[in-house]
Amino acid sequence: SADCGFNVEITARRIDVDRFGQKVTHYALWTNMLTLIQVRSYIAQIRFTDEGVAAAKLSIACIAMQALMDAYDSFMHLSIMSSSRQYMFCTFAFISLLKFMLFALLEVRYLLTIWRSRNREIFAQGWDEVRRHLSRLYAYFYGALLGGLLVIFSLLDYFHIIAVVFQAYWLPQIFHDIRAGSKAPLAPKYVVGIAASRCLALLYLWGCPDGIFNGDLYPQLPNAPNVGICVAAVMLQGAQLAI
């Protein structure tokens, strides 16, 4: 404006909505396939440890860390779904629902199975004692869930570092095996399926140069794409599996 003495320049960038919609569909198929692999892996592991003694050798922290990861994943897709409104609403809703089913129906129930197999003597003391200990377990778990959400949203600029740290979910099991002096009964299908699917999910987010989280319609991931993050995740997974 000549009267006000300043100029405003607006730069617009064209987005091919049809092509972007195809990318979102491919992302949904990829993510849901990885989630179904995780579901199948957990079912194989649950069948592998049908006996209570076998489940007692597993680390609660290892399963809890994976459960928290999937809960955060479900919540993140739910947030994207609410922000995108009509565009691809059902696509992200299904991703979030599938992740929540993995979290609630398999991982949390498996946590309770491990806890029950480790604390059989509590059940002999009556249901009041069982409820007291279960309440404490739920308080710790959901407290960690809420606290983790607050940490993630407070440190969104370091989300890539948080994602790599979450790839260390085998470490609690490794430390538990060392302390107990025994090898945990992990089904080979479970180890391979979980390790591969969780690592591939991260590789898409920070390794794909043409992903959907590029700032066009959905938020830009911090430091994405980044080869260093992908290499760190793969090396961390490989080191844990080698141990």
C-alpha cells in the first residue's frame, strides 16, 4: 500500500490433491500392513507362552514400552485425523483404531498375563489384595502413558530422537535375562515380526523423501528425511537382536 508505506507479498504453492491422496492411501496400506504383522506376531508369542512359567520369564518393561509406543502412535494419528477434518478422515481413523486394538486387546492383556504369572501368591491372599496390586500396576502404566505424552508434546522438535530411543524396547528384556540368568521364551516369529515392522515404520517416516508428512497438508516431521536417523535405528535394532 502506497499510503501505509509497506508491501505484503504472498507466495502460494500448488498441491496436487489427487496425487497426495494416493500417497495417503499408500501410507495407510503400509501402516496397516505393519500393524497386522505386529498383531500376528503377538498372537504367535502369546501361544508360545501359554504356560504361566514361560510368561514369567518375560520383561514387563519390554512389553510396556511397545504398548506405550503403539498408544502414542494411535493418538498421533487421531490428532492428524481431527486436524485434517474431512480430508482422508476415515483413512486415519482406521489407522488409529487398528493401533488402539493392538494396544488394548493384545499388549495390555499380555502385560496382565505376565504380571499374573509372576505374582501367583497374591491371588491366594484374596481379591482385595489382587485389586490393590492391580490398581498400583494400572496407576504406574497409565501414569507413564500420560507423562510420556506430555514429554513428547513438550519436545516435538526432538521427536526424531524420541523415536530412535523407543527402538531400544528390547533392552529391558536383555537386562532381565542377564539378571535372571536365563533366556526369555521369545517366539522367533515374534522377534522377527516385531523388530522388522517397527523398524520399517520408522524408516518410512524419516527415510522416504516423498512422504506425506512434509508440511503440505500434514505437519513436517523434525529432521525428516534423515539418513542418519534411519542408520541409527537399524544399527540399534541389529545390536539388540545380536545380543
